[in-house]
Amino acid sequence: MKLILDGKINPYYVQTLCMIFFPGEKFGAGEETREDAPVLKLSLREEVEGLSASVFAAFDGKAATAERFQPYSPDVDRAKTAKLACGSAVISALGELLGYRPSWGMLTGVRPSKVATELLQTGMSKTRVKKTLNADYFVIPKKAALATDVALNEQRIIGDPQKKDCSLYVSIPFCPSRCSYCSFVSYTSGKLLALIPEYLEHLVKDIRMTVRKIRELGLSIKTVYIGGGTPTILSADQLRFLLSAIAELVDVSSLEEYTLESGRPDTITAEKFAVAKEYGVTRVCVNPQSLCDEVLCNIGRSHTVEDFYRAFDIARESGISCINTDLIVGLPGDSFKTFSGTFDRILGLHPENITVHTFCIKKASDILRQTGVQVYSMRGGDAGKCVDYTQLKSQQDGYIPYYMYRQKNTVGNLENVGFALDGYEGRYNIYMMEEVHSIFAAGAGAVSKMVNYRPDDGGKPVIERLFYPKYPYEYLRDESTEEKCAAIEDFYRRQGILDT
């Protein structure tokens, strides 16, 4: 796509706006020379009382223009004023050009409920927040209501966070096979799976060093999350080795939540879940993605619907108190009829959590190489109807939307929402997404995110990150954990948190 920008404009923001209408588009010199490339010209001008944005857009022999003026406000900085001016102009011009109104308007970020949270914190009523999202950000009413409800639920769950609160993330980046839509760093070949025993030894050493530093600093671990990959690719003995090491270091009985993201039904056994229960795990994920065998085959899942029901029964019989099931809207070969049937059957099982994702096209996914740009979809076909169905039916069955995030290049530019029965909300998900407290991580591809949460003084969180090597074989050679622990202590001392 050809972008021509004039003025002090954030180019990345404009690109994300354009990708709502042209999902999968690329930006760069090579793309600008394509004869069929869409064109967008955006000019931003400083005026005495605000910023004025004007847009010209052209594609497929058609053109559209739009102009928007955004007045300065004492409560809004220049960067946000520019976003509002540019966003409304781009959305208006491209919407007219393509005859399409995106449901989330100009909100392009990962956390659409963040804007609702910020508005609520100014003292706005729930009704006014929804109206503001609709009028100023072009968010359609039902999405404005969803963002506001999620923001209110998150605030209730977060409560009054303490600066010494934190969580622990443990990475198991291995899977029995790779799903065609996956872009996570996960490894499936026999040669790489053979690294698991050595990987666990190294991982446990890093967990010990990290947790000891957490304890030395007087920090309090609220949640533990073991993710991947597929953590239940580990054998029962390997799982016991990992969980027993964590139990030696962490008082798991005091945790708000302890998650084992088991995920793939074909890796779940009663023995593994008995080990998880023994060592204090309180939340597991059994993720079908779809209850249609044809759709599962289309996306390269190596399990069947029958496998999922078997795994769900094992989870329920294990006595672990919270079960999450992940579903994906808009998968290749799925339709409203098949997806709504899937959702109805999941509701019939009454899991404590249901997380509904929208199919997202990632550059590293196999499905993109298999099918090309045809997987991208601006309007999303049945996806919007499926998402609406999940939100209506879950509410009728007593579930509340407790967290939400969005990704680029999702089908129909739609969202991912976590639903929970009251009292079973996935707290780690909220703490991680809303950057409420530090998340300390260990393992290949893991990222520690150190946070000084500052809503009490109106400031944005101060955030610094520490990265482990991406690949398991690199991670096995890594000896940086001691340096990371020193960096953690340095962050907390610089932020003055240890003195509070």
C-alpha cells in the first residue's frame, strides 16, 4: 500500500488503521510500485485551536476524501489529539471508499477496553463512556458496551493492587504438532522434543534463581501460569519434576490462581491432571478450538472432537476447580451453523471459563503459506455473527466478559474475549493484559515485564522488559538469569518500590 504522510504523524498508527480496511497489506518501497496498490494521502496541520487532518484515498478506480478538526484539550496531549484527528479522517475516507464501517472504529490497539477504563477514571458514568466511544472513536454501540463492561469487570477484579505484587510465567515451548494458524515459538520435531529433559533442568534452575530474588525483595507472587506451546506434552514424571520444584519455592496454597495451560486434548491424561491437582494447580485449559472434525482437520489439529470430550471429562474428574476452553471464530471451513453448534455444546459442559478468539493471520503461520492472501477478510463473513452469538448466549448462561484483547489481521477486525462464571475469572490474564504488576518469566521465548503501576497519581505504568533467547537450543546455552535478577532488583530500587 502506498502511504503519503505530511506533518507530524505516527506512521505505524496510520498503517494499523489502513490494515482494518486492507488486511494483509504491506507497506514499503516495493508495495508502492504495485499498479493495484491502494493509495492514502494524509496531511496533518497545526492550527491555533487544534489539529486539522485531511485524507485522500484511492483504490480500484475509486476515490474518497475526508477532513477532520480536533480541538486541543487541557486533558489530552498532542499525540492523542493527532491520533483522534488522523483516525477519524482515515476511518471516514476509507469507510466511504469501501462502503464499510469497522465495528471498533479507530481503536487499533491490543486493549480496546483501555480507553473505556481511562474515561471511567475521569468520573464519567457508564452511559457516557459508551456514548463517547461511539461519538468520538466511531465504535459501534454494542462494541462500546462490551468495552465498558469489560473495563468495569477488570477494575472490580484488580481492586487495589499493591506495588510488590507480581506473577510468575513458565514457558514450555513444545507441541506434539504445529497448528496451521500458529505463530508461537513452539517446537514439534523429534530432535527438538528430545531436548525436553535437558530443557526442564535448565528451566528449574532459572525458576529457582528468579523466585529467590522475588523473595529477597519482599515481593508477593499472586498467580503462576505455565504456558506454551503445550505444557502437557510433558510426561507425568516430567510434570511432577517441574511442579514439585515450583512447590518448593512458592507457597501455592496462598496463590490467587495457578494455571496449567494444557491446551491440546491429545496430550491430556488422568495421570498428568492428578499430578497437577496434587501440586496445587487450580486452573487448566482444555482447548478444542472447534467441535467440528472437518474444521479441526483444516487447521492441522491432530485431535478429534471425541478426544476433546475425553479430555474434558478427565479435567472435570480431576477435581481441579476451574476449566477453561478456547474456541476460535472464523476458522477455514467453519460457518455460523457449525460454530454456533460448537458454542452450544461447550455451554452444555458448563466450563468455568470460555475464551473466544477470532481467527488471526500471522506472518509466521503455515496457513498463510498454504493459501495466500485469500485467508484475509475485511468483513469476516459469518465471523461477526458468530462473535455476537457468543456474547449473547454466554450472558444468558451466567457468564461475564472479564478480559479482552485484539490483534492485527483478525477476520473482520474482531476481538478476543474471555468469559467466566462469577468468581472464576482468569486473574493472570487481567494482570498481564492490564499491566497491573510485574510478570517474571523463565524459559525459551519468555519475557519478564517489570511494572510500576501508577494509576493513583494519574501516571502511566513504568515498564521495562527482560528477554530470554527465543529458541530452546539457544536457551540451553543461556546463562543470563543472574544478570536478569540483578536487573529486577535495580528496577525496583530505581522505582522506590522497595521503600514502600
